[in-house]
Amino acid sequence: MTESSETQFHPRRWRANPYRLLFLMKIVLVLALLRCFAGPATKDFLGEAVLPMPTWEWTLCATSPVILICLARHPDDWAELSGERVMITGTLGIYAFYAVLGAIGLGSWLLWTAVGICLAGFAAMWHLNRKERLRAA
């Protein structure tokens, strides 16, 4: 029995669109920064902190660049993101910086998982960049 062209597997159709994932990562970053500044802002405006500093939310937000890196690991997708790698690295750096400060200052063990997630993201970026250089050589 032969398969029609509709039922055949097309590899490009099943891969994630890297720019859509990058856009979602940027939205999550903006929401995470708003959430981070909401606690001190409520203390300034209302006289008491209505929202505590983020812990588990920050850990969830720190996974967004790592998910982007893992889903765009195909060489063609990673090459498409060549101009946006500084943004991905900066996002990982922001998440890691706050996570380390929060883990030390707040004493939250949950933020250490965010540090680990960010380090995994940095390692994945290093691996994909190295793989791209070896492929080009």
C-alpha cells in the first residue's frame, strides 16, 4: 500500500520554528522582570509588600531559554538563530544572576535549581556552538 503525500513524514514540518520560540522566550523574560519588580513596587506604593520576591516562578521562567535551545538544536535551526544568540545568552545570564543572588540572600533552595537550569543552558549553547564550528571545518 502506498502513502499519499499528506501522510508522509516531512522533517521540516515537525521541527519547531525558532523565531516563534524566541518570541515566546522574550515574552516570558518581560513577564519575569515585571514579576521581579512587582514586590518592591508594591512595598513603595502601598507601604507593605503584597507580593514576595519570586522563587518558583523564576525557576519556571529560567527554563524558557533552555527549552528554546533544546528545540532549536537542529543545525539549520541553530544557524537561523545565529544573530539572536547574544539575546539567549543575556537572558540566561539575567536568570542566573537573580537566581544566585536570591538563593544566597533569600536562602531559597528552589532558586539553586534555577542556577542549575541556567548552567545547563550555557552548557547546551557551548555544545551547539562547538558542534557548528566542527561542522563548518
